[in-house]
Amino acid sequence: MDKLEAIFCSNNKNATGRFIEAALLTLLNEEASYGYGLMESLENLGFDRDSVNSSIIYRNLRSMEKRELISSTWQESSQGPKKRTYEITPLGQEALAHWIELLNHRRKRLTAIINYYDETRKR
């Protein structure tokens, strides 16, 4: 089984909780960033700052780095200590493309369910 298959196992019980991974990859696909910057940017993708704490973000970043979806380097900061900057890897870009395909498929299913529900309520 290759790395991408391992990431998207159909028997993965925590797939819904991993939407944060898709969001982080999306942000890092735009530009390299550090953890706090990613936390702030997640709000633009519909994540509530109160429900996604820093430990969840950093746990996901470590996991993604271990799976070679992202890489990190320490950068000097003009305002304080060094910051770990994260960037997406080619494997991460493949994973993101797979996430987007999966999310589009789920959106179609959800739209069909909602439309069906709305139509049957009108009867």
C-alpha cells in the first residue's frame, strides 16, 4: 500500500476529524506558514477558533510531517524567537488533490440528501 492509500483508508474511523488536514494542506498550498499563522487562517475556511485549539493544529502538523505531506524549517524572526515554518511537499499536493476530490464527492452526496429532504417536506 502506498502512502496516499494509507492516508485515505476506507476503514479510517476518524476521517471526519481529519478535515483539518485538508484545510491545513489548502493553506500551505497557497504559501508556507507557521503554526500560529495557520490557526488564524483556518477561520477563513470556516473553522471556529474556539473549537480548534493549538494542540490539535500542532498534532496534525507533526503527523503530516511524519507522513511527508509537509516539511518544516526553523526561521529567524525579527520579533522574538525562531519560528518553525511549514510548507507543502509534492506528496502533500497529491494528498490535497485527493482531499478535494473526496470533498467534492461528499458535497454532491450531501446536496442530494438535502435536496431530497427539502423536496419530500414540500409534499
